[in-house]
Amino acid sequence: MQSAASAVQARTDNTVLGHSHADHRFFSAMAIAASIAILAGFSRSYFIKAFTLAPPLPLFVHVHAALFASWLLLFVTQTLLAARKRLTLHRRLGVAGAILAVLLVVGGVATAIVAARAGYRGVPGQEARDPQIFLIVPLRDITLFAIFAAAGLGLRRKPQIHKRLMLLAVTGALMPAGVSRLPGMSHFPPLIGITLLLFLLACPVYDFVRQRRLYASYLSGALLSALLFAPMTERLASSPTWVRFADWLIR
């Protein structure tokens, strides 16, 4: 009996360990892929422009870019630290991550409003009719990021939920801005939605294949993000209530 119980425990341990190794590979790969997609999207509109003879960008744009790039770097670093079982350093950096998340939200809202005041109407090829209408897009993204990041940090003692919510904070909130700026994407809006859905669905597909289960916390967040993709956001942005609110924010 003891031998049989030991064999069952060994098989269980091996299964959990296998899931753990697979999780680390999956989440590390997703963190890197999502960060590359976002940075590639901003390569022409910021990174290349910032180091060429193009007109200099305002200071608030550089601050905004530094905050978001720092978050992506920290996000990738944290997934790699978890994969290497360096959990003490992972937790210490988590404190810095919480502070950075707050700065990112505050900076993101401020940048969106300042850009709207300057007349920014969106990515070339997808410009909104006026800045007030486009303003809902960055505010949507930063609101979703705040929700997912806060939930993920609050549930940090539940690793399986924590890492999925932190992934969602990137794929469900920060990716739209980067993906919409990838070469050719602005002329094919449906392709933007498909790309974002592929990133959003990668995690539940992985969970079902590897564990035969789905996480309600991730699915509800992914559904919220998907529902607020361009078509729904455009309807909200065109409403008189939003236009009045955006006018108040800008002026």
C-alpha cells in the first residue's frame, strides 16, 4: 500500500513539475512576444523618429515612452526570474513594479489628455474625426491596464491567477496601441483585431490543452478587453455624453 501511494505521489509530483516547466516556457515566451510586438509597433512613430532629424518630440512623449518601456522590461524580467525560481528577487522587484504601475497609469492619463489638447487624432490611416473622440482609446487602454495590474498585484499570493492577470495587463491593455502601429496594420483594421484576439486566446488555449481547465479571472478580463475593441469604443466615443466629458478633460 505504501509503495502504491508513493508511486501515485511521484506521478502527481511529476505532473505538477511538468506543468510548472511548461508554464514557465509559455509565460516567458508570451511576455517576450508581446513586448516585441508593442516595441515594433512604436519603432517608426517613436524610436526611429526620436533618433533622426525629424522634428523633436515633446518631453511628455519621452516620459511616457520611458515608463511603458520600463514596464515591458520589468514584465519580461519578472517572468524570467520566476522561471529560474529566483522568487526572492521576483518579489522585491514586485514592489518596484507596483510603484511603476501607478506612475504608468498617472502618466498615461496625463499623456492622453495633453496629446488631445495638441490635436492628436490617432494613428495615420485610422484618425478619429476629432481629438475628443480619439481620447477614449488611450483612456480605455490605461483603464484596463489599471484594472488588470491592480487585480494581479492584489492576488500575488495566488501565482496561477497572478501571472495570468499580469499577462492580461499587457496583452489586453497595452498591446492595442502597439499592434495598431505595426507596418500595414492601420490600413487593415480587422487584422488588428485578429492579432489581438490571437494573443488574448493563447492563454486559455494553453490552459485547456495543458491542464484541461480554464481560469475565470483571465476569461472575464479577456472578454472585457475584447468587448472594448474598436467597434464598441467607437460607439461610446460618438455619444454626446462622452464628447462633453472629453471636452471637459481637454479644456
